[in-house]
Amino acid sequence: MKWIAFLLLVLGGSLAAQTKAEQWLYLDNGQVRLGLNLSAGACVGWFSHSHSSNNLLNAYDVGRYLQQAWYGDADGSDWDGKPWNLNPVQGGAWRNEPSEILESSQQQGRHYVRLRPRHWATGQLLNDFTFEQWACLQGGLARLRYVMHYHGSATHKARHQELPALYVGPQLDTLWLADAQGVLSALKPGGRNEYHKLAQPWLIWGRDDRDQSQALGMWCPHAEQVTVFRVRQGNRADCSYAAALRTMALTPGMRYEYNATLAIGSVQQIQQVFSKLNQTASSCK
């Protein structure tokens, strides 16, 4: 998974030196604010209450954000001298090369984007893939709909797909999950990937206090499990990470669609909201 890249980049500092003007677009309905960076594949990199400067997401480089990333077989590529696999990433490549926006439109409080992703390791634009994303706000929720189109002819082995990956600020250091009966557990992830089955189709990044009101939850009904880790180097690259995983193979002509929902509040408030979504979910179209 991409955590290796981020840890080494933090140590090397090579990416932090690369800066450029970014093009952000915001949706705000008076309750919550969602920010998309058109300079990074229109990835979601801001989520907060309206009129708040407390962004809960992490947008340190184009591999962070809330975004989809896919994995195929080894293709002879390497990341910084390390063998890598086919890896189309919505935001772009590890040297901060952005994906290519093919279409972008906004109307009636909704945003749509179609893009060509880059190979995380090589930076190559991947013509065999097209990503789509719809974003909108519904009350205090941010609703996301994603589609991946694979136009290639090769059949790949089944791998963990990040649907989507979620990076949040390091202040959110506790991962909350629930069992089948809804009983909450608090986890403290370390610096390497941990894997956890999802008995409930959501996860929440917060703090030790479940009543603390600035937790961030992601509802991901398609996911089978989650992988998590934290970067803690004491600088602005620190973050907490979780990816909703489903194991499947890229196959010729494949089209895969899925939804995700973000919510802000206390852990218990988010759990109550997500329990209702299990029966009443609707996608952002």
C-alpha cells in the first residue's frame, strides 16, 4: 500500500519543497463545507462545518485527500527504486504530478468530474482508465459517488482496492469501529498498515472521547475491510489514514461504481446517522 511512499517522503522532504498554485472549488450549504482541488484530480481535500477554519481532511500531497486508487499486476515500474504495480491514482503521481481533468461541471450545488488518472510510481497518464466523481451536500453530510472504467485488455490478479482512501489530520488519532451489535471499539493504529474487518459499513476517525464533537466518519457500504495507519514524524506531513477495501481484479471492460458519505460530529452522533443510512442511502447523481 502507499504508506511506504508517504513515510519516506516525510523523511526525505522532497515533496514538501514542491509548491504551486492550486485551484480549489467549494460546496457550502450553510451546514458543512466541502472542498475539491481541481489541481489534484478534483479530490476532496476539505471538509468542515460551514464558516469553520478547522479542516478535518489532509491534503499534504496528491496521494492524500479522499480519493479512489486502484491496483493491478506488476508492470515493470518502480517507485524510487522499489518494484511497483500498476497503480492508477485519482490525485496524481508521487512527484506531485496531477491527473488530467477531462470534464468538470458544477450546477445546483453539485459537482461532477471525469478524469484520466496517473500511475502513482511512473507519473504516466493512464489511457486505460477513466475515473468519475460526483459530489454534493445533503444536510450535514457530504455525499460522493465514484465510478472507475477500465479500458485495458489485460486481466489482473485480485488485489485490495482503495474505495476510497481517506486521509485526515493527525489530531484525529483514534479509529472507532463497531461490531455487529453496534458496540464501539477504539483503536490506536501505528505506523504500519493494520487490517480490520468491518462488521458495520463505516469507520470514524476521532479522539479518545467519543463525545468530542470534531470526529469525522466515512460510510462505505461496499467495503469488506479497512486498512489504517498513522504518520507521526512531528511535522506537517503527519496524518491518519484509512482505506475502505474490497478485493477484486481489474478485468477488460470493467466498470465499478460505489458511494461514500462523510459526516462530522461526535462518534455517537455519527454512528446514529450512519445506522439510518444503512436503510435509506441514496447516491449523489
